[in-house]
Amino acid sequence: MRAVAIAGMKQLEVIEMDQPVAMENQVLIRIERAGICGSDLHMWESGKPVGLVMGHEIAGTIADAGASTAFKVGDRVTAITGKPCMECKFCQNKQYHACPSFLTKGLGLGTHGGYAEYLAVDSWMVRQLPSTMSMEEACMAEPSAVALRAVRLARIKPGERVLIVGSGVIGLLCAAWARIFGAGYIALSELNPERREKAAALGDVDQVFDASEPKLQRKLLGLTDGGFDKTLECAGPASAVTSALGATRYDGTAVFVGINYSLVPISTLRVCSKEINIKGSYGYSVEEFDMSLNSIARGILKTRNFVEGTVGLEDVQGAFERLTDPNGSAIKIMIKP
């Protein structure tokens, strides 16, 4: 079968590889769509691990149901692509998302994933799609679950003031979930002017601010009478982290969602003097994936407008370049193998 693998720093290549088979307790999925995630972009930029087929946001149809009685050939499905070890204390307590191997060894992250024509997945992680859900919407369940976890960790309550730092797909999905959870006022800061326009057009944000504005922090503190109840940092750079903490009110909560592989300095004086509650958010639970999928299916969470377009395997390299263009506006691109 054909697939796209990491070939080096910022380099992908189309390869031929053996088609996987449905081993014990697995089903074989014919991939119809695979989403390009921020984690994929990080691996592409580093060029590691060479040879890995990425892709952990997937949707497709059952090509081989194996020994499963829950699915049949032709069923439209998506899947949780984490790989819990099933042996650690977290797995024993069904806290699969806390298992060290859940994401590190997950499909498309630690082992071959969905940038390919076929993918074998443990059947208990597979979810059938309602007939009204598109393949693109199904792929959005995974990033939506990541954002849902961040919003739940922030414990957003009705009427609260929320700041989203960064308007990538996770930041925009955090805004959407914050609205669903009843936030009274949602602001978003972003450097890229085109992305600011898109964030405003999606309708989940009350106000959008230029993150490069010199006195932005002072403006935000003035608008909120001392700061936001909850801030969700969804970008990663040191400047974004500083901005998020600076805009958080006394005894407020800041949730770090954006990933930075380098050390990021923070002002402990600011954190201590304002007694800010800091939470880290990473991945999602099985429950949160199912909640996201259900919310998309019911039209509570609307994700259609997030997808910029679809490319074939030959054009994935160009899609990655487009998504990492600092002056570009692309948010989410899907792959159709």
C-alpha cells in the first residue's frame, strides 16, 4: 500500500509498504481521511523519527472486521489511536489516557498511523459513525477531545471571562467548548492577522486582539477589571505563556495546552503574588473522545468550518509547508489517501 513517511527535517516522502492485517482483537480500516495535527508538524520540523508514518486523526471504512462482532465490512468508523499498555496501574483503573504509552506509542506518534491507505486498530478503540457525520467531522473528534480536556481542567463556569492565547485549531476548539460550557465573555489573542479574522468569523469569540500590541496586557486587565477568570494558552512560545499568566486574575486559573519542546521561563513572582492556579493539559480520555464525537454528531460542536481543504498523498509535503507558514491562514487540512 501507499503511505507518507518522514524522510528528514521538513521532508516527507510517498512510500510503498506492506498492508497491515487485522491481528487478534483488531479491525482493518480503509482510511478515507486523516487530519494533520500540530504534533505531526513538530515531528516533521525535527525530521524524527525517520520512516514514521504519522496520522492519529482518522476516519474510514472497515475493510476487515477480523474476529469482531461489533463491526462489519463497510461500516463507517473513526478510532482512538492511543496505545495503552493495559498493564500499568492507570490502565488497571481504566485511566487509559494517563498510561505513559497511551500517546507516546500511539498510532501515528510511536507506531505507524493513518497517513496511509490502511490501518489496523484495536477494535475496542473503534467508534461507528452516524450516517449524518462526514469523514472530515469524524477526524475532528480527536482534536476536539484535546480541547475539551483543557476546558474541563480549567473548570469553566457559566458567566466566566475566558482568554484563549493562540488561534490554531486547538485554540479555536477551546473557544467553542468554552462557549458550550457557558463562558460569559471569550477573548482571543493572536499574532497572525488572517487567523484573527478567521477566529472572529467562526463566532465563538466575543473579541479578538493583536498579540503584538505593545500595551495589550494593560488593555486586557482593564477590560476585565483585573484579569480573566480562566486563560488557556494554546500556542507554546514563551511570549504566549507570559501573556497568558499576565492576563489571569488573582486566584484565577491558567491552563497550558500549547507544547514547547524547549524550556520556557515564567515569572514566579507573578504566579505567587496573584496565587494563580496552573494546570497542564495533554491528550484526552476515552470519555472525552466519545463526548466530542457525540457532540459533533448532535450538532452541538460545529467543526465543518475548521477544515481548509483536502490533499492526496502526493501533496502532503505542500500541506505541511502551508500549515507552518507564519504568514499563512490555514488551520486544518485533511489527507485523502
